[in-house]
Amino acid sequence: MATIRLPERPLPRYGLAALAGAAGVLCFAPFGLFWLAPLVWGCLFALLLHARSPRGGLLTGLAFGLGFFLCGVSWVYVSLSVFGNMPAWLAAPAAALFCAVMALFPMAAGWSFKRLQPGAIWRQALLFAALFATLDWLRGWILTGFPWLAAGYSQTPPSPLAGYAPLLGVHGLSFLAILCGALLLCRRAGIVAAALVVLAGAGLRGVEWTAPEGPSIDVALIQGNIPQEMKFRPDSFARTLMLYRDLIAEHPAQLTLLPETALPAFIDQLPAAYVEELRTLAARRGGDLILGTVTRDGERYFNSAASLGSAPAQTYSKSHLVPFGEFIPPGFAWFMAYANIPMSSFSRGADEQPPLAVAGTKVAVNICYEDAFGEEIIRALPAAGILANLSNTAWFGRSLAQPQHLQIARLRALEAGRPMLRATNTGMTAIVAADGSVAAALPAFTTGVLRGEVRAHAGTTPYVRWGNGAFLALVFAALVAALRPQRRVR
């Protein structure tokens, strides 16, 4: 094993773990230091190797997680306090508690590593990567899931590991990035193995799993930049309607996208003449408009995307709701009484919904942070040729949330082998190519329209076919290799 000198006292070691976690945020957008991820998790691996007990591993993992999430998702406080009008004395501990809950996952991985730690260093590297990647995956569905800042999201292009995304998905990238960091401590053989993983990923980036299909479509993605504090005020409602109408009229396109809840009212309560005008504007070039609005069925209401234009009217309703933002978990009504979050009792849309047939193609719509869940996005594939995300990230102000969310969308495009269109209220409105690169984007916190052309893609990536199955098989194989009994040799 390579010799690594660390402080003997445990407290400085936990401080180093917290600093490593904080540094891990630099691996993600907007900083984009993808090469730093193996070094950050390699540092955590070294700290865990020198922990004296499972309890030491637990505290090391907890310190890393606290540094990581307190720095990486501190924007939760912004949404609660600044825009949710929750008093600071409650919003600050609530945000801190949320980050502490997220830190339980690396804490559990650290404890498990020390509890199961095998003898050979290469086995330890496999176990370390498998545990931390698996806990990232579990974080994506326990308590409805919060997979934000899974390690694999740091490996969007130009990272060579991005080549694995269409095969293994984001959690497979997490495993490989963490493994490469751990292998750096395994002397020369480990460094060679890490280099081979990176080179294979670079080679895979040249593989085209899907192909363009049909003619290019002219698109217009509208960014209204409506301040969150003004969005639901009655005196600004008419101004909002006119702003979007004028932007649509000035930028005719075959496919026009408006952000999530761009028109903050039930669609059947909008003036009939206004809806008809939007339909006429959208259909000028035989095109269609997809807008974020609110729909209802009896006493149930939904966060939805509705189409208007030359194609028959269609609707997609959000199925993966945000706890506290879109529904109130049982027992937390008292907590929400301190906040002022409009429309926080949505109903879930169906899990299986067909893509919207608009502009001569099929578009798989997702709303808000639904695109953080890869296996949910691929439900509409391979039928859909384009992915589209409607978001209102004004809830998070000028924070890291917006560039982080765009990076998530880039990973979804890579996994699916399809372009992703993002229409947001305040940013980041963008056209993401099927290879995960950003073809065009609007500056955040500006009012504007992003114009471009996209082509639908056909075909099926391995990830679309298997979902996270390939990742789970890889992790299982790594755990078997790490933990299988060793033969005694005379």
C-alpha cells in the first residue's frame, strides 16, 4: 500500500474530510473541474483507510457529506427564506437539517467500508467505489429521492468518462470516477488501471448510439425572467400574459416552448380569446406551442405542460413532485404554515404518459427537477425523438442550482442519445445536443428567446434499454470481487 501520512488526531482528519467534501463542489457546474473528482474521492479513500474503526469511518463519511452538501445545495435556504417567506430562524436550521440528512448517505458508506474492509488495496478500492456509488443511487429514490450532485454528474463533456454515460448512466459514471480516485493509491498497477478506464471512456465518446431522423425543426425557447415575488401577484398577471404573447408573436417557430407555470393560472381560467390567439400564433408555420400551466380534474390539480397549435391539444402532467414545494408530506402541515409557497398541493400525474406529438415529431416533456431521475426520463423512449424540460428555477435565486440543473440535463441527453430543450423562467434556457454538449444558451436573469434548430434522434442506447440495470450489475460484480474469500496458499 502507498504510504500516506495523515494527522494522528481524529479531529483534524474529520476537518480534512469536510474540506474535501467542500472541494468536491468544484467538480460540478459552473466550475466544471471534472478532473478534480477522482482526487477528491481519492482523498476521502485515503482518510478512510486510516480510520481506526467503523465509528471513525462513519464520522469521516459524515464530515465529508456535511462539507459537500452544505456548500453544494445551500440554495435550499434561498428557496425557503427569500422566496418562500419562511422566517430565517426556521429556514436556516431546516436547510441545515436537509443537508445533514443528505450527509447520512456518505456516512453510511464510510461506516460500511470500515466494517467490511478487505485486506488487499485493490479490493478496498473496489469496495469503496461500489459503496459510495450505491449510496448515491439510493439517495435518488429514498423519501422520493434527491439525486442532485451524484458524483457522475461532474463527468459531462469534455470529461473522457462521459463516453460511459449511454451504457451505465450517471451512477455508473459515479462508480468509475470514484474508482479512478481510489486506484491512484494502489501504486503503479492502480494508476495504469485508472488510465485504461479513462482511455476506454474517451474511445466510447466516438460511438454514436442514436442517429438524427427527419428534417431539422426550428425552435424558440422563451425565457420570461418573471421575478418569483411577482409571478403570482394579481396585479402582474396581465403583464405576464402580454409578455409571453409578444415574445411568441415576435419569434415564429415550428416548436415554441414556455417555462414551467409560465401562465400561473388554470388553463381553463385563461381568457378564451387569449388562448385562441396563442393557438393561432403557434400554428402560423404549421407549428406548435408547449407551455407550462396548471390543469385540474375535479378537485385535483396538476403541474402540467399543454400544447397549442396545429396538432391536437395534448397535456403532460408532472408525476415526480417536489416534497414541500408541490406536496406536503404527512405530518408537516405545521412546517408549511410558516412558508408562503403557492400551489403546494399538486396531485401526481400518471407514471406512464405518451410523448407529445407536436411539430411533426414526438417530444418527451419533463417538468422542473424530473430530469434528475434518469430511469423516469427513459419511460417515453425510444418513441420520443426529443427531450424537453420546462423549469422555473427563480425559486433558487442567483445560486449554484441553475448551472447544476443544466449539467443534469446534459447527462440525460447523453444517456438517451437525444437532444434536450430547456425552457426556463430565469435560466438556464439552453439547447443541449445529443452528445451532451450545450449548443446554445441564454444568459441567466435576462428576458429573451433562444432560437435554434434541432433534429429528432432515433435509436436506443444501452441505458435506455437497461436503465440502471447495467450499473447495478457492475456494482454487484465489484462487491463480489472485493469481498470474496481469499484462498490460503501454502
